[in-house]
Amino acid sequence: MSLRDQPAFWVVIPAAGVGSRMRADRPKQYLLLGERSIIEHTLDCFLDHPALAGLVVCIAPDDPYWPALPCARDTRVQLAPGGRERCDSVLSGLQRLDELGANEHDWVLVHDAARPNLAREDLDRLLAELADDPVGGLLAVPARDTLKRRSVVCWLFRRGTPSSA
């Protein structure tokens, strides 16, 4: 497959969630990780990647946090209205990609706004694998720890997952 025949890669970042399970004063994508919000760290992996054709962030219509972020003024970030559920946000993002010129042969990466630790090497490997794949792919890493429930009181503890050997 020549470079010209390869599909374009686009990114949709659903970011309309309110993070109610976190019980924080704001959605988790806007919590600080160091001196920047989680969503800013999440976007870092994608914004400078040369193989990506474009990026859409799906924001709740009444989101008071997004406009204050420096990335909100980044011209590489396109917006789409977030929906009530994650699937509604993803659909809105896909519709926005259609407006931006994506076509049915392109690949779309969907990555949650509150997942900031995507390594560039992992993204590169995923794009390389997807370029010739007829179906698609899922980026995953093996779990190193497991969260388990203990007793009715629901004390949670970290425990190494036993090997299957």
C-alpha cells in the first residue's frame, strides 16, 4: 500500500462526562495532574503527531471549564457538542469529522479525555498496525494490579494478580 493509499487517522476525544462517581468538584478531565488538567495531558500525545489528520473534542454545551484552558484556543482542536451519554458524544464527533473531510475509509481513534497516560510509542505502534488492517484495533496493556472487593464493608485493596502458571 502506498503512502497515498493509506487511510487518514482522525481522533475523537469524548469529554462531556461529569465524573459523578469521582465525587470531585469538577469532571475528572479537568482535575489537575501537576500544573495542568488531565485533558491537557491527554491531548499532548495527539496534537503534535504527524500521522493524524485532525482531532475533535466533544464538550458538554454548558461546560464552564474548557474555555479557560490554553488548549481551547489551539487551532488544531476542533469541537463538537458532547451528548448525554458517551456514545452520543462519539457520534457527534464522527459527524464533525465528516464536516472536516474524513471519509469512510479513514480510521478514527476514540480516546477518553480522562486517560492521560498514552505513550507516543504505543500510539505509533497502533497506527502502524491499523494502516493495513481491514477491521480495526484496540490498544490495551496488560493489567499489573487488580482492584478487589473484600467483605460486605467494601474495603478495597491493591493486590498483585497471580500468574496463571
